[in-house]
Amino acid sequence: MTLETRIKTFAELGRFLRLFSMENSDLSDFGEPQIELYYSLMEKISEAVHHNGWFTKENVLFAINQWGNTLTQENLENWLENYDLSRVSKPKTVGIVMAGNVPLVGFHDFLSVLLAGHKVQVKLSSNDKLLIPLVAEFLTAYQPEFAKRISFSAGKLEHFDAVIATGSNNTARYFEYYFGEKPHIIRKNRNSVAVLSGEETEAQLTSLSEDIFRYYGLGCRNVSKLYVPENYDFAKFFQAVFPWNTIVNHAKYANNYDYNKAVYLMSEFKLLDNGFLLLKENPGFGSPIAVLFYEFYKNETDMYELLSTNQDNIQCIVSNGSLKNSVDFGKTQFPKLWDYADGVDTMEFLLELGESDEGIAKRD
């Protein structure tokens, strides 16, 4: 299968996902095999919502729409033009251990392996086991040769040449034990932060709400911590994020809000509380659900030092553009294809893997 065919197939998948996520989709826009997949996807979304209480229909459709808008011919070609994919002269089987914290969270690895020309063996998370197989069904329906390149493992991964595994800091130790002898990328806990100057507009802070609350804050690209200048006035922040107040109507989120509030109050921690979000001063990064950590900084030099010291804990930095490589407010859940998790170039890893029989080093 040529690279052109692989790109075209994923671009067609993007078109399908865009059409699917449109309100009042016209079925006449779909080809005959796609109509069947349209109804299958509707069914899988319903099943996913019932299977995983965090996967609301709104969030699943958001993920589908985001990938639909990302998978265009232009985006795929712009991404891949920076690589020489002919380097893959020895295609390998790459195992992917997927996380399940947000819908379709492992799709970028899946996409990268197949576009690079390798085969993929997927170990799905029990929390997100319904959507990726339907994506695979679409690919094989559109281009049957993909059937030989995609497999799913119900148990342990077997007969693979390399692995990409995503999990917590705890599971990463197990991944190192099981996969340490193979070329691998092992991803651990990371969180995203926002750096505020105190000069942000209400519109910017409202956009920041998307970075905080989308997927209930469960993703590594969700902002879980604020860096704010000394004497920062949080009233403006609370006012701007108020439109998300209905999030507390979600039972699982509300349970976490109530539990964390009770624990903190019993421990006599100082809290800021607006009825659906708790703000707690804390030097850590992985704030619990319904909690946002914050930390004060003195000046710009102090801020750069804080970020530099903690770069291994940070996935994204949100700011007004004053910080290098930062993300605009409201954009953390809209990564480009070349915005690699943890800053590790997955495609380069895959190309090096396919250059010889010897394999390559790990990429932690």
C-alpha cells in the first residue's frame, strides 16, 4: 500500500467523522458502506456512554469532531512532508497500549504507526474499548489491505517488535519491566498549566474554561494548575468560568467535588470555592477532579525558572503568547498532528524503527 493511499484513506475517515458530527447530517453525503458505519458509530457512542460514566455523548462527539477536522488531506500532507517515509524498509509490528481517560485518546499513536507503514497491534483500555475498533472497521472497509495491518489483543501483547505504552507513573514501572528490552515509548503522568499575568480579558479566561473542564479535566492536556502573580484577584477568574457551572450536575463530577471539598475542609486547608470548582494553593500538578491547584510567582524570571524546573511534569503551557511554545487560551484540546505527547517525536521513532532489523533505543 502506497503512502498516498494511506493518506487518502485517513483523509476519507476525517470526512466521515466531520459529516457524522454535523447536526442534521444528510445521509446522502455518505457512500453505501459508510451509511452502515454511520449507524454503527451511533450505536457505539451509546454503548460507550453507558459503559464509561465519564464518556458523555457531548464529550465523545467533541472528540470525533476534533479528529474529523484534523484529518484532512492538507493537514496530513503538511505533517508528513517533514519526514522521509521511504526510510521504512523493514516494516515492523508495533504494539500500542492505550489509555482510556478520554475518548479516542490513543488514536494519534494508531494513526502514526499505520501512516509510517508498520503494522499495529492494539491493547485497548477497558474504559475506551468501543470507538477505535469502529475506526479500524472504517479503514478496512475503505482500503481492505488495512485488515492485514491492524489487530487487537484481548490479552497480553505478543509477537511485536516495538511498543508505545501510555499510563500512570505507577503503570509505567510495569511497562518498563515488560517492554524494557524492546524499542519503546513509555508515557507517564503529565498535566497542563496556565500562566496568568492578571491582565487577561474575560474572553481569554472564559476560553481557559475549555482547557480546564473539557473531559472533566481527565486528560493530560487539561489545565490542572494555574501560575498567578502575587496578590492575584481570583474574582475575575471565577466570573469568567461560571458558564461551566452546570458541570456539577454530572453525578461523578459532583461526587468528586463533594468528596475533595470534605477532605480539604477536615484537614483545614485554605480553599477558594465557587460551588463547582475548588482552588487550592499547592506546588503539585496532578490536581484531583473538580480541583484546580494554583501557585504564586514573583516575576517573569521566577516564572521561567518554575517552568524549566518542572518541564518533565508539564504537557502544555497556556498563556497569552508571552511564553515560548505556549498554547492559546481554549486551544489545549485542539492539538496539531505534529504536537507530540511529551515532546517525543513519535513519527521519527517509527521511521528509525523501520530502517533495520536491529531496532532502536527506547524513548521515555
